[in-house]
Amino acid sequence: MITIFTPDCNTISQEYYDETISSLEFCTLLCTCKHYGCLTKHAYYHRKLKTESGGLKLKICRVKCSVCGRTHALLLSCIVPYSQVSVADQVAITSCEVSTGKHTNIMEVNPDIDESCISYIIHQYRRYWKQRLLSEAILLTPVAILIKNCFLAFKRQFMQIRGTPNIIYFKPT
């Protein structure tokens, strides 16, 4: 998968996703096989995210490499691979766990996130991420820096559990 870095981790909508993807120059995208300019739009799939305004169904673009034949999802950096909960919400949950242990305000803000979802995120954080972040002295905030540091140190998005190859792409300015 390829994660497109977007500095605003709280903005997610189909329109924002589509604008971000359409602004990409596909010839500058790197495949996991380390080739440039070989990715073309291949297909789309639907992905559900839990947002403050309820469930959001996103149409995610997939690209295919003409060199290695692999397909990759194009995700925004506010999305955690294989999770319905955004990076910002997962940071809020883990930050609350580290500081107060109380998550009621998160459930009030985002009613789709319930106690079992929070328990799962905390379990995954303790099991896979807590020691990793400590070992590299990576802080949970600010979120944009957390994302960059996780890709630099671990080659994956914060709270990405599966070891699927993931590359971060910074759009040229």
C-alpha cells in the first residue's frame, strides 16, 4: 500500500480523498518493488471509517505496478490500514490511556467508537506499539510528526498491525 501524507489528519471525506488522489502525479509514486512511474489506476474498493458524523464509506483507489504486477491501495495518512478508526482517534485513545485512562470524551465525540473498540485499540497499542515508540523516543503528538517518525523508524503507519509493505509519499510542494 502507499500512504499519501496529508498534514491535516482530521479532515476526511470522499471529496477530500478524491481531490488528493487526483492531484497526484502517478509518475512520481514509488512501488514497493522500488520502481517509479510504473503505477496506473487499477480498481476501487469501499472502506468504512468511523467518524464523528457517523460511518463514512470511502471509495479507495487501487493502483497496479506494470513491473512487478502488485496492486496497492492509495490511503491518506489519516487512515490506519485495516482499521475503521482514524489515526487521530487512535492517538486520542492511546493518549488518554497513557495520561488518565478515561475515554468517555472520545465516545461522546465519536459515537461509532464504543468501549470494545477502545479496548481493542489499547490492547493493540500495548502489544505492538508502546515499546516501539519508547525505543525510538517517538511521542504521540503532534500527529503529523508521529506519522512521519513511524514510517521512518518502522516503515508503517502508526497502529498498522499487519506487516503489509507500506510506503509513505510526500507530495512535492
